[in-house]
Amino acid sequence: MLKVKLICVGGIKEKFFEQAANEYIKRLGRFCKVEVVEIEERQKSLKPSQAEILKTLEQEAIETQNKRDGFTAVLDKAGKQFDSGEFAELIKQLSNNNSVITFVIGGSHGLSEAAKNTADLMISLGKGTYPHHLFRVMLLEQIYRAFMINARSDYHK
């Protein structure tokens, strides 16, 4: 069975986001195994310098790199945007050629250039900026929608 792995910098603090994420993980269970790996967000300062941010991103890149499996897509607003049908087709193609698809969600400062450059694909869910705990729910919903489209379900309409 296909495994979809989410590597997330930072955890979910709000119970309602956790419940929403868990609901989509449960729904995805009929299509794939889902694994969520949380990496501790390193940035502690409320107003970090640019040097502190870069150091944090480098540390997080090393940690996320060590957790990646199979085909890896990082999420970044500069990435390639897909409509729902295109994303479903991508998931279908990837699941035919890979046993693991890994998605990497950065923390509050995003991902380092090294993390982006070592991925197989950079994906954008839009040009907006979203809190990473909400973004996790959004990504899970889009993955679920893709599987439902591929199953020819009415869910996506």
C-alpha cells in the first residue's frame, strides 16, 4: 500500500486543527497509509536576525532531509501550482511509480534553499501565506481530494 508521509516543521497546538488533520488522515486510510513526522521548530526568538533565521533553516533542512523517503515534494508559495484535477493526476502518477510520497511543510520561516533544491518537486497551494498548522490540514484535504477524484467520487464537486 502506498505511504504518504508528511514532514512538518512545528506541531499543532490548537485542538480543532489537530481534529481536522486527524479526520483527513482517517479518510485517507482507505487509499494509503499516512505518516506524520513532526520536526521541532528551532526558532525561539520573537524577532530573530536574518543570520538566526538562516541558521535555523539550515538546521531544519538537515533534520527534514534525514526523514525523507521516496519521492519528495516540498511546499512553497514559489512552487508549481496545480488545480485539483492536475494534482489528482500527479498523485496517480506518483503512486504508480513510488511506494512513498513525502511532502515537506516548513515552519514559520519556510524552508531553506537547500531543502527546496534537494526535493523532486516544489508545490504551491497558492500565493497566500498560511500558518503551518492550518496548512497541514489544507494539504491533507488536497491529498484526500486527489484520491477521491481518482476514485471518481463526487466529493470534489
